[in-house]
Amino acid sequence: MSTSQNPSAIKDRHYAQLAGRLSALSQNVIDLHGHVELAAEHSQKTRVLAANQASLFMAANAQELDVPNRNAQEFQDDVTVRQ
């Protein structure tokens, strides 16, 4: 930087640099906002998917837990038919 430059010109140059950086920062904040909205949407969809998976797991587990009861009932039916 030269000392022969006018202080007013230096100040103007600094303000121009600041305006450019603020513009870039503003664009980055807009991009970040879009990414946060997308992450929130994905989070909601993941929550729904997890709830669906949990319900499927519980239904399959309930069927597995019911197998001994069904086997016992089938055995009881066989005994009743044979009598």
C-alpha cells in the first residue's frame, strides 16, 4: 500500500471490499438456509420411515411370539378331533 494514496480513496476501497465480503456472506447464509430446510425435510421423512419400520418389526415380532400359542391351539384341536 502506497502512502501517497488519499485516505478517502483507501476508505472507499475498504468499504468496497467489505461490501463484497458481506455480499458473499449473505449468499452463504442463503445457501445454508436452504441446506437446513432440506435437512429438516429429510429428518421428518426419516422419522416417518423409522416409525413404519418399527411398526413392521413389532408386527413381525408379535407373529413370532404368537407361534407357540398357535401350535398349542393346533395341538388341542388335533387332540379334540382324535377323541
